[in-house]
Amino acid sequence: MVRRLFLMMTVWCAVITGWAQKPNIHILATGGTIAGTGASSTQTNYTAGQVAIGTLLDAVPEISEIAQVTGEQVVRIGSQDMTDEVWLILAKRIQELAEQDEVDGIVITHGTDTMEETAYFLTLTVKTGKPVVLVGAMRPSTALSADGPLNLYDAVVVASAPESKGKGVVVAMNGLILDAHSVVKMNTTNVQTFQSPNSGALGTVYNGKVHYDQVSLKKHTTFSVFDVTTLDTLPKVGIVYSYSNIEADMVEPMLNNGYRGIVHAGVGNGNIHTHIFPVLEQARAKGIQVVRASRVPTGPVTLDAEVDDDRYGFIASQELNPQKARILLMLALTRTNDYRRIQQYFNEY
Ligand code: GLU
């Protein structure tokens, strides 16, 4: 009888302690509009990255009810100024944090302009099943109906949720949870800017709860072969945006300036103008990789369809837009210069 009573009390204590134990979420702040301040509440002219992480958190005291939050400022920039160097710093720091038992999830506050690129870089390079969530805002913290506070709260909810484990790096913005491979900034000013136009959102976050509808079938995080832990730089890869009447002199400088890869943002299904096709062939002859992506916002660029990729040694980007194709090509080039192997990466990641 005494033993049973003792057992019941132990279970009861565990339940209470479980309730009291909030997840430990670490926030890495990088700047952007979520930390922006403007002179007026009705105009969105502002300077990005002004507000420190502590001030951001003070604006959302509700977060302390759901998680134990710690934070650090990594950089304070508008994400239009994002660099490979900052990505490498972020990836290494997230890896360190994710390996600590006491860290349950990581949130990165970030400008929205290049958020999809950072998310994709991190999902390919960070090896963890713990939630890693990027968040930002479209309106500065001083604007009427600033979206940052709720977005930050939601991001902590997503990072705290056991259901978010193993989903890869995600973006949590305006109620949607979007995977790094498919998320795209679709609107220059609207708060509902982030979408996954090819595959749809992974799920939603609403009223402090997450709901997932699907998982990404692409390789990421613990399934990714890419490792940047010992790298200080990444191979140089640039993007050429195509248009009617494009001339060869737009692309020729890329043959002699240290580029190891060119992503061609082509028309339609990645088509290439006859004015620049010979330059891309010259690039291949020099050992520079050429990826055919598209300036069209949705749909894949398919292998050997309108262009005979195998004949020219080109790579088809599949569903990756040009800016994400650049990231996968950079990482692929850290492992191989064989276009067939690189194509395999584009099929899988
Ligand atoms: N251009 C800045 C950035 O991407 C601010 C835009 C934003 O965060 O929405 O950081």
C-alpha cells in the first residue's frame, strides 16, 4: 500500500515537473525588418536591423510562457547584404548549439529578402533533427500591425513542437510553416509573401499550436552529404538572367573571373538564347559547370527536354529557382566536378 502510494506520488511529481519544464529555444539574430525601426507608424520607410534581440523578446513577453529563451546577435544586417561568410558562421554555430543536450530548438531572425536562400543553405549543411526555424517580418517593429511579434511567437512555437523534429530547416511566417527547399518570397510588400508555389506549405501555426499536413521528400539535414564545418569559403558561382536579345558580353566575364559555376536563369523550361549558347559551351570546355534554371516562378526545369543536357554537359535545376540552384551548385562543387554527379544532387536535394 505504502509502495503504491509512493509510486503514484512519483508519477504525479513527474507530470507536474513535465508541465513546468519548458523547451529551451536559442535565438540567433541577424537583423532584417523584424528588427527594423521607422520614424512613423503608418509609413514603412525604415532602417533594417536596428533593434537588438533582447528588445525584440521584450516586445513579446508571452514567449516566456511557452519556452525558456536565450539569444545572441550573430550579425545586424539587412539580408540583401547576406554573404557566404555569414552563412558559414551561422551553419557552424547552429551545429554547435544543436549538439548541446540542453538546446531543444533554434530560431533565426532574418531579413526576408534572402531568407529562402539562408534556409536552403542551412537545411543542406546543418546535421540535426532538432527544429531550426527562420522568421522575419514584412513590417518594421514601429509600424501599425507590425507582423514581427506574432511571427516571432509562432517561430518559438514551431521550434518547441516535437512534431517539428526531422522536418529540416523551415520558415515560419504569417501562420505558414514552409520547407527550405520549396519556400519562395513571392511578394515585395505583402505580409503573406512566403509560399511554396510548387508543393504547398508543410503546415500551419495558429493559436500556439502547429499542424503539419505533409513532409518534404527532398534530402536535408541529417540526410545531407554536404559538410561545411572545415570550410572558410565556398566555390564561386554566379547567376546570369536571360531575356530577349541578351548579348554574349553579359556572360563572357564569367569565363575569366574565377567562377566555377554559372546558373543560367533561362526562359521557359530553362531555354538558352542562341546569342549566349556558345559562351555557355565555352564555359563547359573550361571546366565551369552550367546549371539551367528558369526565370519562370513555378514548375521544374526538366533534364534533356528542350535542351539536350547530356550532349552539352549541362545540369537541369529541377524545381530549384536560380538563387537556390546557386547554393546547391556551390555545395556540390565542394565534393565533385562531375556534372553527372551534380545532376544527381539536383535530383535528390
Ligand atoms: N531588405 C531587408 C532584409 O531583407 C529588410 C526586408 C525584410 O526583412 O523584410 O533584411
